[in-house]
Amino acid sequence: MYKELIFSLDTPYRGEMNIYGYRFGNGEREACIIGPTRGNEIQQLYICSQLVRILSLLERNGDIHANKELFVIPSANHFSTNIERRFWELDNTDINRMFPGDSSGETTQQIADGIFKRVKGYNYGIQFASFHTPGAFIPHVRMMKTGRQSESLANLFGLPYVLTRKPDPFDTVTLNYNWQLSGTNAFSVYAGMVEQLNENAAMQAVSSVLRFLTRMGILKYNCHSGYISTVIEENALFSIRSDCSGIYRRLKNPGDEVHFGDVLAQVIDPYEGEILSEILSPSDGILFFAHIKSLVKENGVIYQMIRRLHE
């Protein structure tokens, strides 16, 4: 294992901001793994730390195949993590909306530029990402439909679902999109939680990456076969919204199978304690996403589900 400084930035408030990567093996640039670009992605940071630990052991045991290089960047935004902010503190910009970056641009554009210059050219790119709506997901692999995506490769992670989406204009400045355009097979892995640590979901994500790297002939690692992934389009997810604001009592979780009319959640009056609303399942299906904060706003998305429509 070799620890490499890939980007450094002088800051007015603290010492230098240094972004490090960890290189394993030598030879062809096979796979690059990137953790948080946002400061609140604690689950994603933990997953990358476990991958660094395990890959270090595998390297010492000779279980990385000859002429194969792996590179892991555990965090691209630890400054925001340290002050418990999601985005860059000075201007509230999102590093994952700044790729491929600009060496003479704003701070987050410079960071994106420094990262992208180092991670271009790998055969496979894996990013541990989070969704703009806070909550919990079924672990899955997400890909943008650029014409260069490969659902068959995404299946090799062995996670329950592979989700594809047509990119919106703002997606063209994400790492995943620019990786694909530069010739890298890019995958975003969503590992259940974001700000809270979920050990089971984290280790499922770690195993999925090790499984993928093994199946691609990069590692020697014994792991179970995982799932045969179901491929779904993002626009096939049905959003369930709250009809009022209040204290949110979640009764169902991602992965739960639900039936038409099941009570999924309750909204409680914050002053009088009465149930203001019960959120019912609109159909049979599987919950894919759940809002997890204790407050909910009127018309806020509290669940997304994969519907099984009644005949």
C-alpha cells in the first residue's frame, strides 16, 4: 500500500487541505474507488476505510493479481465532514457537481480538477454516493444512461438492484458521468444510509466491491455470489408524499414488501400529539427508499416504491 497526496489546497482558517489516495498493486490501472465528495456521507467514508483495510491485507497476502493497480480515495471533502456540513462551507457548492473541474476556477472546481486528473484512465470507477433527498435506500448500483453504461457489468456487484436513469443537465457535471465519457466503466454504489452508520449495509457494500473486483480478475477473494440484480429505471419508482407537516413516525423500512392499504407512516401533531395523517400504501410493492428524519414537510417525499400493480 502506498499513500499518495493527490491534491493540496491552502485555506484561510486551518492548515492545508490534503486529499490522499491509497494505491494497491502495480501495473494496469484497473479500478479506482472514491468515497465521500460531501461532508455528511459518513456511511460512505466508513465503507472506504474498510476497503483500505481489507485491500491492504489482501496485498500483503499476495491476493492482488500481478500487473493490476487499485486506487482508493477515502474522502474528497473531509473539511466539510469535520464541521458537519454536506457541501463546501464557504460557498455551499457541491464537489460532485463540479466535474471535470477547472484548475483556475472556484475552489470546488479546483478540487474536482485535481481529483479527476488522477482518476482518469482506470478501467472501472466506483463511487460511493448519496441522493439529494436524505433517507435510506435498498443497497443498489446506479448508472447514468450515456450510451456507455453496462448493466451486465453492474450485475457483477451482486446487489439487489441496478438502477439506471437518463441524465439531466445537472448530471453532466458529476464524476460518474465524466468518468463514463472519458472511457471508464463507472458505477455509483448506494449503501443504505448516509449520515448514520449501518454496519450490515456497509459490509454488504464492501462485499459487493470485493465481489466485483474478484469477478473482473483483479483480486483473489472468497465471497458468496450475492444477488442476481433486478434492473429498473429510476422513473419506474413511485414517490409517496406526505399530505401535511409534523413529527414523522416511520413504520416501514426500505426492502419491506407492502400491500395496498398498509399503513406506512404516521404524521403526528407536534403540539397536541394526535395523529394528523396516516400514509397508506397505494399498491402492492417493495419499498425502495424511506425518509428517516423525524420531521416531515407537507408534500415531502417520504417513500419511493417499486410498484406491483393490481390486475
